[in-house]
Amino acid sequence: MKHLYYPGGFVLTGSELADAILVYAEALCNRRQVDVVDIPVVGTEGQLLRAQFLIGSASQLVSVTAESVMPELVEPETLDFLNRKAQAGAMIPAAWTREECAAAQFDEFDY
């Protein structure tokens, strides 16, 4: 099991899942894209929960091995999905590239 730290806290998830998140975040950074991923996590009372992360070029994630009395959290479908998306050239629907973000116009907002 691993703690996956993000600004403001951390979650406990399976080791392979945490590793796959970091590999995918790196791939997104190289592509100048972002994506939202959904993974299983263990709650403070041992319950199985879901967590969503926005990852990409601004991701600030750290993965640290955690001691746990629980069995390793494994979700093969999610692991497969993350590994496929991390492969070079994978198509990522609904992801914004840096160029698209720079082109966005927000003139109607009063800053």
C-alpha cells in the first residue's frame, strides 16, 4: 500500500495504483495535457472509497510506501486503464492542452 500525497492531504491506495498515477501524470506533463482520474482508496476507518485527482503538468503528487495491516488494494481494470492512457500517443478525450488554455477568453468576468 502507498500514501499518495497531494497539496492538502493524502489518500491510501494500492502500490501499483499509486505508481500508475505518477507514471500517467508524467506522461500528461510531457504532452502538456491534464486529465481527471478515479481510483479506489481506503478511508480512515478502513472503508473502500473512490477519489478523483486532476493530474497533469501542475501535479504535485508524492507516493510513499505505507505500513498497513490491510491487504493490498488492487483494481486491475483501473490499473489497466491508467497504464493504457500513459502510453505514448494515447488519445485522451476532453483533456485541455496548454495551447487551448492560453487561447481561452474570459473577458466577461470582472476581476
